[in-house]
Amino acid sequence: MEHYYQPEIECASREQIIALQNERLVKQVRHVYDNVEYYRKKMEEKGVTPDDIKSIDDLHKLPFLTKDDLRDAYPYGLVAVPLSDCVRIQSTSGTTGRRVVAFYTQHDIDLWDECCARAIMAVGGTKDDVVHVCYGYGLFTGGPGLNGGSHKVGSLTLPMSSGNTDRQIQFMTDLGSTILCCTPSYAAYLGESINERGLKDQIKLKAGIFGAEAWTEEMRRDIEKSLGIKAYDIYGLTEISGPGVSFECSEQTGMHINEDHFIAEIIDPNTGEVLPEGEKGELVFTSITKEAFPLLRYRTRDICVLTRKKCSCGRTHVKMSKPMGRSDDMLIVKGVNVFPSQIETVLLNKGYAANYQIMVDRVNNSDTLEVQVEMTPEMFSDSVTEVAAKEKELVNALKAMLGIYAKVKLVAPKTITRSEGKAVRIIDNRHLY
Amino acid sequence: MTVKQISVFLENKPGCLAELIEILSKNNIDMRAMSIAEMQDFGILRIIVKDTYNAVRIIKDAGFVTSVNEVLAVAIPDQPGALLQTLTALGEANINLEYSYAFTTAKKDMAYTVLRVTDNEKASKILGQKGIRMLGQEEMEQL
């Protein structure tokens, strides 16, 4: 039997959804125009006023927002309410300029929690379930999002946060966790660990909600087999709220976007033109209900396809495919956003040449990141201790910048391929897309 | 009294050392002593040669990262316990030994040890006081 958190909205007719979106968009554009000087200027530059936006058909007239805008407006430039009305900040890793800092009113937290509640019920969650959340808690949206959703459903919530696998498994067996929320790579690791310990018959898991990084259908089958569960995808980004912007249902053929809160468009990443349904392009979101951090036409850089084909779960909201790639050079490693430019900044600061290569792989279902750097005469010494100390210093600086460990491999000069034109900086052997 | 040592960065890959040695051999560079320190992904080759200046030029031209530094070369009789006196003297003077390697030559009954310490001047003085013989660059080249 299919469960819904808000069936009247999740299964509303197309007409009802459009009517809701029209009304909310018009109101939201006015709210942003009146309260966000940064975006008002962008609208003025484009010669658009709130009066020009009468329905979602006018959405394309609005200017885009990108990560560069977030940097330019950091930290408060895109906040649309007085700070005294905000109750929460969430953030991504990364340095200023790459780090996203988002603000929430209580209303924004509630709608985000509701989106996550829909995701939990879509995988069969009810108030009788024990929801085991081992996404990180804190600034990262993963933990707080699913935690809030689980509360809304009324499930018994285990706010485990990440790490300490022994403890995760012990809580899972002792307290009978039924729904697991974490990154797919951690789910795969938990599956292996549970099987190694011979504890598979002692866990009661039935479903998992796995997001924050790209994963393949093969990985889904592996996780489903090793944990004896159904594995579902969830999508979201801090800019728009967090996990739960879209989520998978029983059909497991794409993620329903919560269209009463977020309008999705697919554009040509090169021209910005809106593409017809079913075409592959960059996903763009407009938040139509958020108060504090209401981004209009935010370019996610995720490449995917939207479909309105009737879904067997009964939900009517548009479905997005798993992201099929990026229209920028961002990598997602261990669920953390990594830009080559961050690595370059560290190398240059530490006196290395900007000639480097980033190798990403997935070993035993866990991502690995290696930065290959060419040895320079300045760096070199006859002493192993000195070279090792410099290497360690670089590893620490990368960790501070990226938030995750990156192995540093020093290679001989001129061995990293110089390509003509755009340098090939990234070798991603995970083949996720 | 010190001698010049050349260090070369080598990747930990088959054929890397051979490539460098081949270059030296083609250019008639004669090695007096050699040692390799290995890390997980790379190694540091340390050599003492007859013609340091030319060797460095050739190594650099071949695209290797290289550096030159001064090390101590101590002559010790080729008999048990001979090295101990040197090491004890350094230890007593609180001089840390970073690394060391030994070599012999055609000269019978003599062995040589290269010492890399933090303070060459202090170490030279201490060893001199103990009557331990050190080699200079010229003598090293003539071995």
C-alpha cells in the first residue's frame, strides 16, 4: 500500500499544481523584488518588473542566479527577511565563495521537514518506524533534514550522525532500525560490515533513503542485496533547502520534485534557453514558498531530464532523473562538493605549480581522492623527513580547504599531461554518470 | 670538512633509476657512492660523484628535480667497532644523524661512511677533536 504524507498535494491534478505555482510564484517574485536588492538590480538590468510575472509561463523572463551570485552576495545579500526572523543557518563545506550559507525561518524549516516527511513516507515509512539517520548533523543539511522529516512522520528517530560503524550497527540491531538514511557509499559499507559480522538476520531494516552523492543502478542492487532492503534515492541542495527537494517513490524510476515548493526547469547550459520536457539539460530551481533565502531560477549545474509520465505510485509531481553529470567541474567526493579551483588555490598558496591532476576513484564503495602534484626544485630536499613534512603540510591544507582527506602524490616534473586548451585536471574512474 | 652530495627525485616506477643511471653513464659520470631512500610513491637517490658540477647540469637537463648539499664523509678502518667511535662522539655532542650510508673503494682495509647531520660545522669539529679522519671534496674525487 502506498503511503503519502500530504496526499492532497502529492497527488493533486496538474491543473491544481499549476494554479498553486502561479499564485505562489507571483507572490514570491514580489517578495524577492521588494526585499532583495541584489536580485532587484538583476531584474532591473533585464528590464523585468514583478508586474511582468503573471504566471509560470513568464518564469523564463527572470534572470538566473548562480553560485557566483551567492559568492558576490555573501553572506546576507540574498536574505529576504530581517535576520531576527531567521532561526537557522545551514552550510556546505568549502571556502568563502564556494561555501553556500543558507538561511531559514521557522516556516522554511517546516516546509523542508515536510518535504523530507514525504520522502520517508514514499519509501513506506510510518509512525511505527525507527528511522536511523547517519547523515552528518551540523551545518550539513543531510542530518537535520531527514531528522526533521522523521519527526513530522512521527517515526522514532535515531539521530546517529555519521561515523563509528560499530555503534551504528549496535543501535541498528538493539533498537530495531527499519529505515536507514545516509550516503549510498556508507550504506554499502554498512552492508559489508553487517555481513562480515554475520549480523544480517539481526537487523530489521526494510528501506533506505540514500543521497548527497551520485550512485549507479548496480550500486543500488548491491546495497539492496547486502542489507536486504529497498534502496531509494533522494535529491536536494543547500541553496534550495536541503535533501527532499525531490525523492524516489516505490517505482524507483526517478525522483518526484516537490512542485508546490519548487518549480523546476531544464535549460541549455550554454544558451540558457528553456528546453522542452524530456530533453537533457541543466536543472534550474525556483523556490516559491521559502521566506528567508528564496532563490529564483537558481542554476544547479546538475544535468538531468524531467518527465511527467504517469507514475504508478499515484503522485503527480514531475520526476527528475538521477543527475547525469555536471555543467561545471564540480566533483562530489564522499558527499562533499569539491572544485578543482579549491585545490589549485591550496597548491599555489603552498608554492607549487598549478599543474596538477585530480584522480577520483571508488574503492570498496568508498570514494578516494588523490591529488598528483609535480615535484619542484624548491620543494625537494635530500632529506626524506623534510619532503614528508612538506607533503603532510599540503595534505593538511587540502583537508582544511575541502573538508575531506586527499592523498597527495608527488610525481616527477613534466609528467602530468599538458593539454592544448582546457587542461584535463580530473580523472574520475568511478564512472557514475 | 665536507663533500658534495647530489640528490635526485625519482618516482617509484619500474625503470626510473635505470633511466637516470643510463644518463650518467652516457656522460661518463663516475659514481663514488650511492644510496636510495624510499617512500611509498617516490624515492630519493643520493650520489657522490667525481664531477659534481657537470653531473648536476646533466641531471637537470634531463628533466629531473635535483639538489646538492654538503655531507660529512668519514674514513674508518675496516674493522669491527670502528663506526661506533664516530657515532658515540656525535651522540655525546647531541648531534642528530638524519641518515648515513657506507661505501668501500679499491683501497684495502678502509671503509667510508657518509653522514648527514643537522650541523656540519659542529660535527666536523667534534669528530676532528676525536681524531676521526674526514674526507674533503678533493680527496673524495681522487679515491
